Amino acid sequence: MAQWLLEQSTVVVLPEGGGEILTRELVYTGVTRAREFLSVIEPRPGLLGQAIGRQFKRASGLKAKLGS
């Protein structure tokens, strides 16, 4: 799959359990693939809001290596 593959219609299905993998970045990736139509399937009320509120914490160590 191409990195910037866009589709006419996109369906984002959120997993019922959510979990830590369901983050703002993952939702953004799914949502931005739609050119015209987007459907979000939320099996549990509030799951989308939880995902948007959970941001991935990067742990590359680059900041420490640069001395910042």
C-alpha cells in the first residue's frame, strides 16, 4: 500500500476494546485517507473521544542525544 493512498470512501472501524494502540495518530491516519466520504464505526460511545485524547509518546531518545 502506498504511503499516501487516498480513497473515494473510507470506513474507519474502531476496535471495541480500544487499548493503548488506539491513538490520535492512528485515527488521523485513517481519517485522512478519505477524499469525499468518511464513516467512523464506534462500537462503544466515547471510544473515538478517548482515542483522540490519547497521544503517542515518542521515545526515540533524540532529544537527549542532541543535549536539549
